[in-house]
Amino acid sequence: MPIRPLSRAVAAAGFAVSAAISPAAAASPRFTITFSAAAHPGPITGRLILIIAKSNTPEPRLAVSPTGPAIFGIDLDQLRPGETAIIDDKAASSPMALSELPPGDYYVQAVINVYEQVHRADGHTLWVHLNDGTIEPWNVAAGNLYSDVQRVHVGGNGTVRLSITHVIPRKAPPADTKWVKHVRIQSAKLTRFWGRPIYINATVLLPKGYDEHPDVRYPSIYTLGHVVPFSFTTDSTSVRGVGTIDPARGLETGYDFYKSWISDGFPRVIAITFEQQTPYFPDSYSVNSANNGPYGDAIVEEVIPYLEQRFRIIGKPYARILEGASTSGWQTLALQLYHPDFFGGAWVLQPDPIDFRRYQLTDIYADSNAFTMPAGPFTTIERPFRRTVEGQVVWTMRQLSRFEAVLGSHGRSGYQLEAWEAVYGPTDKDGYPAALWDKHTGTIDHAVADYMRNHGFDLRVYAERNWATLGPKLRGKLHVFCGDMDDFYLNLAVYKFQEFLQSTTSPRSDATFTFGRPMKGHGWHAWTWAEMVRSMATYMQERAPAGENTSDWMY
């Protein structure tokens, strides 16, 4: 999904926060926050986020979302242990200012997203949160600090004092099994760009008979966006393993897929997914960008060749298949378009906007404002960002922009809109991602939009400009799927991309498009994972070069 979950299960921690409310003296609530030397012995540069919730279940930091608790954020610049940071009406806020918070009893918690200083190869020195490439949202990221949850009364004035005393521990790496292997690869290209070690993590799902047949080489499916390929699990009692096939989405459980994977007659392929968190989002989108660095080169020139050698993967284009949904749907299409001779086919599911005339409901080239659309000489309408399959608006573009502005300044929210700016856009004068629109007014910067189009990130524009050479290389390779009521309006850009491909000549595109109707939303799948793997395996067998032995893996 384009919106990744902000919360994951973490170990419960003890409570040690102190909170007090002073006599009425100020016009609005005020929070003073410190962190202990035991939690972090030195000064911190980072983002302080205060969460105010009506419930302590789940823990407030784990409930943060655009429709969740109220949140407030400020930057910290070398704040020392014991020194006070202040959250008041000057702080960035969502969905309301602190003074607008209704009087009442609340549960409060503070989190510090800790940054480190990096000296990038482009000459910019930045403060960002970096890790080993593992997907870790700020509220559960190892090394970040948090306070206990405290119940307080907010009555329109007074001061609340919080002390941050806990550090989020580093999680143990996942254990390898007979079927699933984990690999962490340091990229030399990305390490040079960021001036510190940068890693890409791969999770590899091996086929039945892999160990028993050491001379057999297998084709690969890069199933982008999953933590474990196809949610594979051998545990019939796990959350992923309980239940039956969901006919509304076309998805089976991870345990159901496991039963197909090990069954007689099922194709023997290797499935791989990546974790490649950047300072700006849980995924790099697997392309080169001014802000994230050469992730596209790293994937194609470093990571995939390494995996092919280590896991006996057939290193030929026909045997490299791409699959991905949403964020990973965009990168699946981008990888196939940018590297048409390297990959043999792409199954593109509900991709993030692939035509920026439909950047959700905004045309970033022609519209002047991302928050509102004209509805008459004196009226404007708010642009939605998310809806239900019945059409009910869930979030607006304005609400999501305000939410992201709290999580981080300079494009460091780690959320969706700013992820796109980091991937598609230029750097600003300070070296951080340039904003496509003002987070408070919605005014679009068309210079940033033009950069995105001119540098090939509008995939429809890229395909159209390069069709004479690109078209012949894509014969039979593009398979696109989307629900007709995608929660994030992603079907609209897919329609535009389809219109272009249907208009092509010399050659005429043979791309296939499958739409879920009626009222199929984000996450809809036309097939189960097992059905998709069977289809991909047949596709690869039909395109194998003459003389290529496919009997070892196509049972």
C-alpha cells in the first residue's frame, strides 16, 4: 500500500514519566519535555513528537495515523540531556493547534526521532534518521527515545512536564529456515553517495527440492513490497495463516500459499523481496534519485547479480520477473521501463501514480493548488486523498500534508507525499527534498513538477518519449491490475497509462489491463498468489530460449 502502517508490535516497557499541571497561568496548554542521560548520554538533533490520545490502548505512539491521536512536532538541535524542549501553539500540529484541543483527560506520550549527521557525495551535509535498511517507522525505530504514557487533564491552560527515559531496542534479526533465507548486502554505490554504510536486505524464498538438487538453477520472481514473499508462513496458527481465501481481494493466507508452494506439480521458482529503507520512506522505489541516491543501479548492478550467484538463480532476462503492488507497483513498472533488456516481465498491481496528470486527483502540471479544486466563481472543494470503496472521503490532501508536516521538517516525515518528493523530485538549496507544494497552503511549485516530468519519473511521459526504442522491448511484458474504486484514486492514472498504450503504433502495445469491478478497492487481486506464480512460471517457460532446460523447475 502507498500508506505503510506506522505501528508494529514492540516489547512492553515500564512506566517512568512524571507529569504535573501548574495552576492556571497561560492561555493554552504547554508541555515541557526533557530526556535523561541514561536514555541518551549526549546531545540530540532530531524530531520531537508529542502524541495526545483519548485512549492508552494501543500505546499512543503506536496509534499515530492521519485520523488517529493529535500530534505536535518540533525540531531539536543539539538538545542536551536534562535541557527542556517546549511544545506549545508554535509547534507543528495535526489535526488542530494545541490551544484548540478540547478540555478533558488525555493520555500523552513523547517520542524523539534521533537523526545523525551525514556528508553526502553531492556536497550536502544533512541530519537524517538512517539504519541498516530494515523497515522501521519512526515510532518503533531502534535507537529512538520515548516516554511513558501519562494520563493528564488538559483544561486550556497550565504546563505538563514529561521526561523521556526509554530507548527502543534493536530487534533480533529474523532467523533463517529451510524455506526462507535473509541476506544483508552493503551497497558500494549507496555507501559512496551517503558517506556511511548503506544496506539493502533481501528475503529469499526457496523452492521445494532446492537442497536436494544442488545442480539445478531456478528462475526468479522479485515480489517487491512484501516482508516475506507472498506472506509465506509454515505456521497454520499464525495471524497470516488463519482463515480462508478472501474472494473479494483474490488473496489466500500465507499458510494456504505455503501448502501450494510445497505441493507436487507447483512450479519451482525462487521468490525474493527487498527491504531498502531510506531517510525519507520505508522504500527507495528501486530507482536512482537526487535525494535517495543510486538505488536503481544498486539493485540491478549489485544486489541482483549477488543473489543470482549465491542462490543458483538463472541470470537471464526471461527468468527475471517483477511483481509489486502500490508503492511496489510503481517500482515494478519503473524497473521494467528503465531496464527493458534486464527484466523479462512485470505484473503491476495498483501502482502509485504513473501519470502525474492524475497525482491522486491533482494535475501537478496544470493545477495551481493541491488542496482545493475550483467549483465555480466563488467556491472551491477540498481534494481528497483517500476514500472508501463507496466513495466516502477518509483523508483530504490538506489533512495528510498537515500530518506529514508534524512528523518531520525538510521532507523527513517518512510518509507518503514526502516519499514521492524524495524519489521523484530535486533537492532544495539545503540538500533536502524540494517540496512539490507548500504544506500549509497547497500552492504547487511547477518547477518541481517539471523536474519530475523531465527526469523520467512520470512513467507515462517516460514511456511515450522513448516508445520508438522501448516499445519493441516490452512485447508481452506488461500486465497491469487495479480496482475501479482504489482507495487512493490510483486507478485514474492507470486509465491514463492505458489510453497512451492503446494509442501506440510502431509497435502497438500488447500490454494487458485487468480492472476489478464493481467497487474493488486498494489491495484487490484478480488471482491468488499461487495462481499468479503458476501464470508467471508458464510465461517464463514459453519465453525460454531454444535449448533451455525448463523441466527441472516447471513440473
